[in-house]
Amino acid sequence: MKNKIYTALLSLALMVGFTACNEKWEPDSIGNADKGSLSTTDLAVDLANAENVIESRATYDLSNFIVSVVDKDGLVVNEWVYSAMPSLPSFNVGTYTLKVASGTPQKAAWNAPYFVGEKQFEILKDEITNAGVVTCTLNNLKVTVKFSEDLIAASDGDIECEIRVNEDGVLRFTPAEIRSGYFEVVPGNTTMVATFTGTVNGYNEEIIRLYKDLSAGQHRIISFSLKGADIEIPAETGYIDPVGGLNVDFSVIDEDLGVNVNPGYEEVIPGVRPGENEEFPNDPGKDPDVPTPPSAEAATFDAGALSTTDFNIVSEVSEAVVNVNCPKLAQHFYVTIESSNQDFLDSAGELMPLSFDLVKPVDEDGTDYSSDLSSIGLPVGDEVYGQSDVKFDITGLVPLLSAFEGEHVFTLRVVDMENNESELKLKFKSL
């Protein structure tokens, strides 16, 4: 200990001796930088959209929130627990960021919203800066899963939905679990897989959906219900496997719980997408103020032997697949089904709408046909929207076509993000 004290005194003496010989030395320039103070007594944390995230804003406990002060270089110069902050900490003059976070994010947990917020403040010499209000927003993904009463009644009591986010975050929802789950969203790895399993009406059901482009602040509400009407399968067509989701409807609603809607997220909020209701004139006699349709092609279609102006004989068709390439990403994928046989239209209409958008297959009554179309192998929702390559496969429908004489036409119309359009007609004839 004596050696350490002696060394310290010697270093101090050398430093004083050196500065005494320096003509530019100023007493206040060593260890006495200009300072100011931050008043934390008025620091308030505002939780954006709290009423949609937590049960009660008034009773939510902020005491364990972490409060950090970060300098302009990103270094943490001070950090406290909200309940134990000093009332008047001092800092060197400069610009800082006050960050507030509700602990640390978890990969997956029940009722565990992770709030984060920040604001800049300036420390001035010999002055007191008030901390004021820091607005915190939800910074993880909220997921709520609902099971309808009729579905629960039709099940064997074993239904559940596993939600997996970025592989590491996993929670299993059952009808008895009414809590919401919260998942960490990792930049660059933003996928969610929802897997429904269980026995419904005596059938073992398994429905798997993949969702991409997750972002912090989203709330995904996933609902399962029993199909409202029995589906009659035409005799000997064999194109539907009754184990593959005939008993269960599957729907998802997205909410944004942030202060402002993220422009990148706006495109996947249910509702009218850009250009959905736009009508373009085909002749110069219409209103000149209405924009004319873009001339560029939206997509190329690779349908093999099906790409013909002549009708394909159904009995000779073993595969009906169209590979669609959309360089500027798909915004809409419209499908229209026409036939010379009214019985075919009536039968097909019981299974699906005769005109729909695979991006958002909802009819005029608001019925969502996503699960119906998925069950016969068609891509829907995020499997189409924003994709450059889409596989349209109706091989499973060919046996149904063979049961009805006549000519059947599937019109595919793809619209890209710049509202360019491309169209292909698939024509089949049953003898």
C-alpha cells in the first residue's frame, strides 16, 4: 500500500511540475470541464397505445424500467433503474440521448410487452435541463390466438396452435390460454410459422402457415373457427384430402401498435391496397384526367404445353402448373373462372369464389377464402404479395373439370407494384 501511495504522489508531482512550465496552462482546464444537470424529477414515461397492449396504463409498473443516458458517440455514460434514479445527475456540456426500456426482450414469453423509447436533450453550462416525457412504443411482436366455441365443441379437446418466431421463440396456444404471447423480432430474420393441430369432427387436422416481414410493434390476431357449411366433394374426383383442413377456417388480422404506421408495414394491413379500385380507360373518349394503364408487362408465365390459344383436352392433362415471374413484385394476382357448363360453375362456386385475388381472397360479403384455396394447393396472402416468383398449381382441380362437359377457362391477371399488368388464359375442354 505504501508503494502505491508513493507512486501516486510522485506522478502528481511530475504532472504539476510539467504544467507549471507550460505557459498555456489554465487552472480550470484539468478535471474541471463545464457541466450542467438533468432534472429527472419530471421524467414521465408515456406508453403509446397502452390500452391495446396492457390491461391498465394506470396500474402498469414502471419501477423496473431501465433509464440510460447515451452520449453522441453512442456510449452509455449513466444507467439506472427508474425507481432509483438520482434527482439531479450532472453531465459534461453536450448533446445526449435519454433511452427508456422495459427491461430486456425475451425470445418468447406470455404477457411480456417490451417497450422502448428515447429523446435527445442538451446539457448547458451551469443550467438544469428537464427530462420531460419519453414516449415508449411496443418493440416486440404481440400474438393473440383465438379458438371459436363451435370449433372447440367439434374437437376432441386436443386442438392447439404452435407459434414459432425465428426458430428460437416458441409458444403453444390452447383454448384455455387467453394470454397474448410476445416474441422478439430480430432484424434480417423476420418469419413466423403458425401450426394448427388437433382432431376436429373425427379428422386429424394440421394447418401450417408462414408469415414474413414481421416488425416490432405488430399485433397478429389469429382466429380458428369451424367451417360454416359442409363441403360436398363431387363423386370420384378425388382431388380433396379430407384430412387437409376442411373442418377449420383460419384468419389473421394485423394491427400496428406503434405511434405512427410504419410505411413499410402499411402494405400488409388488411384493406384496400394501392390501385385495387383504380379503373383505367381503354379509349380516349373517357375522362382525360384518369391515368392510362401502364404499358409494361408485369409478369411472364411459364405454363408449358398449357400455353396455347386452343383448348387443352382435360383427359390428356396430367399437370396444370404455371410458374409466374414478376420482377417488380406482385401486388395482385387475380383469378377468374368461367365455363360453358353451369353445373360446373355451381359446383366450383361451393368450394371457392369464381373471381378472387390470391393476395386477399375475400368476397363481397367479407368471407375469407384463404384456407379453402390453400387446402387445394394455391398460394395466398404473403405467399403471393411482394413475391417475384409464384407457383400457380391447379393440377388437383383437373379431375373436377373432367366431371363436367364443356369449355372451362381460368384467367390469370398479375399486377405488379408499379401497376403494370399481365394476363394469361388457361383453357380446358372436357369431352
